[in-house]
Amino acid sequence: MKELDILFLLTRFIDKNGSVFAHGRRVAGIACAMAKKMGYCDEGIRHIHCAAVVHDIGKINVPQEIVNKPGCLSDHEIAIIRKHPELGFCLLKDTKPESIVAEVALQHHERMDGSGYPFGLCARDIHPVARIVAVADVIDAMTSLQAYRPALNMHDALGELMRNRGSLYDAGVVDASVSLFERGEYHV
């Protein structure tokens, strides 16, 4: 059994309510469809799948009452939840050297304009796969029911991506995702 397969199994075991693993699987599906649309090879898509499935693994070390809180988070709770990329990186950093999973877990909340976290990286410093996973993550988050708000429909979610195209999210990744969903090539 490969080390990432073991990691997936451990994630399912440790993830109390299954939300981190289920979200990771949905994000992986979206990210892989976008990567295919963008012309990634099969091997590249496989790496993207692995990275996307475990991108939020750091949340297993965040108290579930914060992850699943139905109301607004306090500043202290926001600071705790914003540590999950670094926590995920720590869990994943010892995977194979050529693996991108740790870097994607660390960077999936970074934004093109430097407004993301944990480091406020700008476009040139964000791994291309982290850019793809970031958009897939946002699509799934917006179109899924959250403890603190209802799900958006896909049209509204894509509109939000387009409003932030090039500023928060990679323009090419947004274009691929909009094309993918507007043409009905992928459904969530």
C-alpha cells in the first residue's frame, strides 16, 4: 500500500464526522476536471488528485467545535482555523520528495494578490497546483451547505469567481472552471 493510500485511510479514521475527507474528495473531483480542461497529463492529474484529497488534512488538528461552528467565528477561532494549512504541511512534509501534497496543503488559501494565508504569498510564489486546488476548494465551499450559511447555486458561485478573477484567483484556472461548469462538462 502506498504511503498516500495509508494517509487517506488514516484521514477517514481520524476525521470525526467525515467532513474533511468528503470535502477533499469533492475538491479532488473538481480540481482534476479543471486540470484535464487545462491540458494536464494523466500523471499530473494523479498528483493533483492526491494533493486535493488531503489539502485540508490540517483541520483534523483543529477542534471540531470550531470547524463546525454554526455562527460567526471569534477572532481567536479564526486564528486557530487559519493554522490548518501549516498543520497539514507538518503532517504531509515527509511524503516522497517529488510529491506536491504538502506544498498544496500549505498554499491552498494563498491568493494571487497576496491577501491569503498563512504567508500572504503573491502569484509568482504560489504553486500552480495550489492555484487549481484553491479554486476547486472555493467552488466546493460555496456550493455546499455550511454550518454558518446555505449553499450557493453554481451560477452565483461562478459569478463570485469571475469577480475575483486575477485578483484572488488565477485567471486561467477561473476560466477553465467557468468553461467546465457552464458547458455542463462537470457537475457537483
